[in-house]
Amino acid sequence: MAQDGIYDIFVIGGGINGCGIARDAAGRGYSVCLAEMNDLASGTSSASTKLIHGGLRYLEYYEFRLVREALMEREVLWAAAPHIIWPLRFVLPHHAGLRPAWLLRLGLFLYDHIGGRRKLPATRTLDMTRDAAARPLKSLYTRAFEYSDCWVNDARLVALNARDAADRGALIRTRSKVTAARRDADGWTLQVEDTLTGAVETVRARLVVNAAGPWVDEVLTGVAGLKTAHNVRLVQGSHIVVRKKFDDPRAYFFQNTDGRIIFAIPYEQEFTLIGTTDQDYHGDPAKVAITAAETDYLCAAASEYFAAPVQRADVVWSYSGVRPLYDDGASKAQEATRDYVLKSDAPEGLAPLMNIFGGKITTYRRLAEHMLEKIEEKLGARGKPWTATGTLPGGDFPADGFAAQLQRLKADYPFLEPRHAYRLVRLYGTRAWVLLGTAAASADLGQHFGWDLYAAEVRYLIAQEWAMTAQDVLWRRTKIGLHVTDAQAEALETFMAQTVQRPSQ
Ligand SMILES: Cc1cc2nc3c(=O)[nH]c(=O)nc-3n(C[C@H](O)[C@H](O)[C@H](O)COP(=O)(O)OP(=O)(O)OC[C@H]3O[C@@H](n4cnc5c(N)ncnc54)[C@H](O)[C@@H]3O)c2cc1C
């Protein structure tokens, strides 16, 4: 809660970085308000490849600091949220004429050894004349390497950070756009517009964190009215989703002839996720959408490897996002640094503004810790760093305890279809019990909206996770959008419009 009507910290942006910082800061005892102009994770943070990874490719650009920090985060984040984060093995076929086997082996040796790997299994070499991983591929590959990284449900990671921040006292406001920010010696005065009603409110804070992702420069110049250099390089990345191309639980890492790489990853049980692209973007980040050329590129790159080609007509869904990379002047988009840069703007006698450029989902927790170090310099220290061992909502069970949780949920709610029980534990972990409450039959879960979505889950998402529209539920809190008809989505929209109450300001 703000004391004397002034928050310690005001965070602009409800992506992974803003929510991660709000959570860390609230947990240390600062009063925090976060404003997100749309839905949580509606920007880049729901459009990633969804990997908690060191970034094998970044070793080629000598990004050792970033890779090491990211590798170390894999097991920390897995332990914090084992429902939405889990280990994934990747198969990297050796492709004649591309990177030589010795180079791949060297990269994977570093990958295995520089990042504090304890639980994740090490790299091994596969004989592709015998291994099941060769089955869906063309018969060109005799050798491959199999290594570890982790999978993350990116949009839910954001929502859970926001939930935890709120549980620790932060005020999280969605559909709240910061339209102006002015400072004096005592702090900031921010204009926050409710994007649904148009109502504008004034909020005071001692320090502002600019976590606006692709909009970071716009917040600096347009919102805060500062004269500043151009800082971010916007790089578009798109993914396609096709019906399952393979049954193997492992993902594939394919090298392309242009030097880039793509992943083909098992997705939502019935699909394969293929991506990503890398191209400079100059438009409005809110309007980014996959281009026909990107779809063709991804189909062609995957078809180089899969025996059954991937065609445009196979694409059931696609999404696109904009990486807000720190502009280091690299010539190609794919070479621009993936590391983050934190810059404080705190002229003598004026309240501080802390800006974030770049960053990965994988490094959000460490980024938040580094940001808190800078905040402490300005506001004075409160609590100690704590997020390395704190669990996220629903993640309070052992990292390898998913199967046991699923067993327990099935025993407590025997009426749930196996697929439904699995989905609930994957999305909500131990909070699945809160969501289901005293239900003893499907009928107790309320209105059915298609697939296995019932009113009980929607009400939970409205009450606990700031869901306000059918889009929020179907594409960010869940991926049930892949399964429902337009009519079912409309029924959900009607239900939500009747159920959502705008929280009083
Ligand atoms: C194609 C692609 C693949 C990727 N794959 C991976 C991966 O596999 N692993 C990984 O670790 N990272 C990955 N990343 C990187 C990662 O997704 C981003 O670094 C991260 O999501 C950036 O988060 P953010 O919070 O900085 O930005 P965002 O998520 O964009 O959040 C910024 C938020 O600020 C809000 N905002 C802006 N202006 C205002 C305002 N005036 N008032 C209120 N709110 C405002 C926006 O609405 C937005 O929600 C990928 C990125 C892309 C594009």
C-alpha cells in the first residue's frame, strides 16, 4: 500500500520484466503499483518460443555472460514453477555442409559445463540410424546430439508473477495506460488512463520503472517527455503451429542454410510449434503479425528436415512478437545482443527513472534482482534478495513432483477426464484445488464453453489473474483457443462481459 498516497515504485508494463520486478520489489517491502495498458503478457511476453534456455546459438556471438546467467536460471525457475516449467530434451541433427560436428560438440560441452547444471541430464550423441528421433526426419542424418533446456508457459509465467506480486501487496492494474509522467524532486506524477472507460487518474510515485518492452523508447519520449537517443532495435519473430508432426517427446533444433536456426517443439499435446524468424520491424508493435514470407520461410526450413513437408495449408495457428533488443549497432537482426541493459535516468534534484532494454524470459528474475540493486541505491535497501528460492503461485511442490500432483488431483476429483486433470495441474499446479473447490461432478463446474473449459475456471481467472475478455482466457491464461469454435468463443465473451467487474480504483 502506498503511504501518504505515494508509491515507492511505479512500474510501466505488465510483461515478464515489469511483473518480475513488481514481485521482487513487493516481496522486499516496497509499495508498488504496476500499470499494463492491455492484458498482462499481451506484448512480447506471450509471443516467445517459450524456452528457458541458455541460448546455444548465442555462444557463436560470444555472449558468455548472458548464456551462463541464463543456463543457471533454468533449474532455479523449474524449481519455482514446476507446473508451468519443465525439462525438455532437444535433438540437434548434424547436417552435412553446415556447422561441423566438432563445433556442435564444443558448444554443447560449454553448455553443459558453464551453467551450474545439477538435475538436467547432460548432452549425449545419438545414432540416427537407430534412434526413434530419426523417424519423422528424412533419412539423411546419421548422427545427432541430444541436450537439455526447459519449456515454459510464457504468458502464465507473467500472470503468476503478477499474482505473487499482488499477494505481497502490489497493486496490479490492467487496461491502464500511462499517458503522461512528470517529475520533480519528490517524485513522479503519472496520468493513468482506464482504456475501457477513458477515465484518467493521477498517481504519485518516488521512482518509475520503464518496463514497456517494445514501447520503451515511446515511454521515454512520448510519456515522460524526455529527449533521448534511440535505444531499442525492434526485431520481429513469428511462429507457426501445425498438427503434431511427431510423437517423440523431444524437440528438434534445426540449422538452416542461412546460418539461422529454428525449433520444432511438441506443443499442447496435439500440435507442433515451429519457429522463429528474425527480421527488423519498423511498425506499431501492437499490430505485428506474421507475414506470408515468414510462413513460407518456416515451412521451407522445417521441410528441409521432416520427411513429410510442412505446407501453408497445415498451419492451424500462428503468432508474432517483437523483440525489444538493446540496439548495439549489429548489422543483422539475428546478431543483435539478446542481453539486457538497465539504465537509470536520475538527474540531480529529480526523481529517478529506471529503463530496461532487451532481456529474455529466461533471465527475467535475475534482471529484476539487478534492477532492485539499482532501486536500493535510490530508495534505500529494504528486504534481501529472496526470489531464488521462492515458489510462484501453484508451484509449491517438488520440481519432479508433477506426476504425484496429477495423481492426487485425479483421486480428489475422480469425475475429471484425464486430459482435463492434466491441463489443470499444468496450468494451476496446487491452485487447481482452489479452482475446483467442492465440485463433485462436471455439472458443479458451471457453464461449459467447449473443450474442457467451464465457468469455474473462467471465474477463477477473472478473480485471481486479471482475465477480462475471451481472448485473455483463450490465448494467454490457457491455449483453449486452439480448440473452440467461434460460437463458443462468443458465448465466453458474453459470459465474461456479464461477470467481470472493473475493480474500484
Ligand atoms: C519471437 C520471439 C521468441 C522469443 N523466444 C524466447 C525464448 O524462447 N526464451 C526467452 O527467454 N526469451 C524469448 N524471447 C524474448 C522474450 O520474449 C522477451 O525478451 C520478453 O518477453 C520481453 O518482456 P518485456 O516485459 O520486456 O516486454 P513485453 O512483454 O512486451 O511487456 C511490455 C508491456 O508494456 C506495456 N506497455 C507499453 N507501454 C505502456 C504504457 N504507456 N502504459 C502501460 N503499459 C504499457 C505493453 O502493453 C506490454 O504488455 C523471444 C522473443 C520473441 C519476439
